[in-house]
Amino acid sequence: MKTEFSLELFYEQDDDLRFAEAEAHKLRALVSCLAPHIELRTKVYKATSISTYPHIRNDGRVYDIPRHEPMEEGSQTLVVTNNDIGSQGRAGPGKGCVCKPRMEQKIRNGGDSAEITIHEWLHTIAGETINGRTIPDPDCKEGHRFRKEGPDGEPQWLDWYRYMLRAE
């Protein structure tokens, strides 16, 4: 039995359409590889009504985090932003964002930017149920036992994500 999710990716600038479409494709491929029992539908839209909320980092800096309401009820949303948000992405229940410059940097360093997108998407679905199990917060300590180094020298959590999304 397939578990279905729908993610809407919003881009801010017209010249970001191809990037957002490529990220949607890479995310679907990664989810399909890690969790073939999940059908992730993605749609890409030009952002029309971004709102922001402040996020205060540990160093005291404040960043405006963009988010967008879904076009279709029941969808999660991520905004692909060009703005510095102090991290690769930031998300919570239902919505969040990913930082395009950080994703491009990850690609230049030999990594897969879909690792950023899947992490933030997992934040949007944390607490949802797959086959009777509740999806945990992707940042919880349990995931640290799955950590290894990725090709870009950054921590890679793909085994953790596979475990989080498992069918049984």
C-alpha cells in the first residue's frame, strides 16, 4: 500500500523556475529510492503570497524565514529562497523553506542538494503517520547513530531518512 504526500515548491524569482523543477525531480527520485512505498507528488509554483516569521539563531542573529500557504489543501510547502536564512533550510509543520545559495554550494562541493530538500520536507511531515508509525522530527537524537560523511564532507543522514520512512 502506497502512502501519498503532496509537496508544493514555490520559487521567488522567474529565473529560479528550472532550479525548483530540478529540485522537485531530485527529491521525488530520492524519496522513491529511500522509501518506494511512498508516492510523493510535487508541484512547482511561482510564489504569490510569501509571509515571513523571525528565527533567532543561537548567536542572536535574527533571520526572516519565508513560508507560503499551500495552493491545495493537505499539501506541504517549501519556498526556494535566495535570501540568507542562516542555514540550509528551516521548516516546521506543513511549511518551510530551503536556501538556494546553500543548495548550490552543496552541489559545487560534490553533494546532493536533495539531501537539504528531503530534510526540510521531513520537518513538514513530522508527526504524520506511515503504516501506524509516527514520523519523528528529523533532528531528534536517535538519528545520530545513522550519521556518516557524505561526498561533500558534510554529515549525511540518508540511512536515518530511510529508517524514518520505513514501511514496517
